[in-house]
Amino acid sequence: MLETRKLLGRRATLSLRSEYEYYSYVPEMAYNTVDIPTTPFTAGRQDGTVIGSDAAFSARTSIRLTIKLGPDSIMEPLK
């Protein structure tokens, strides 16, 4: 996870957060394609539906604006 934060005033911050994940096992469906005629372009077709496994990578980025509400007497400084 990578996060950067910018203080916009006494009560507001803006942050950018990025998360990256690698999945070593992800289910993969191979559907039946028996109705496709056999040609050089359809070589390696799947004869029957099969559930296999593969790997995957995901990335997520979000922006968050935080504004503290309430009287100044109860405010903690933003970090």
C-alpha cells in the first residue's frame, strides 16, 4: 500500500491511496466449444467445460477528502 497525504488547512486533508495485490490462485472457466468447426484457427479448442486455475494482479487507487467538524475547542491537530 502506498499513501500520500496533504494538509489543506486546520480541518481538512486530501489523501491519495494505492493498493496492489497479486493472487497466486484464481479460478478460470474454459467453456465447451465443440460446436466450432475444426480449422487451423480453432486448434486447441476445449472439448468440454473445465474449471482450472491461473494467477491475477489487481490495482486500486482512491482519493479521500477528510474534513473535521465541530468546535475548535475539541479539535485535534490533523496529521
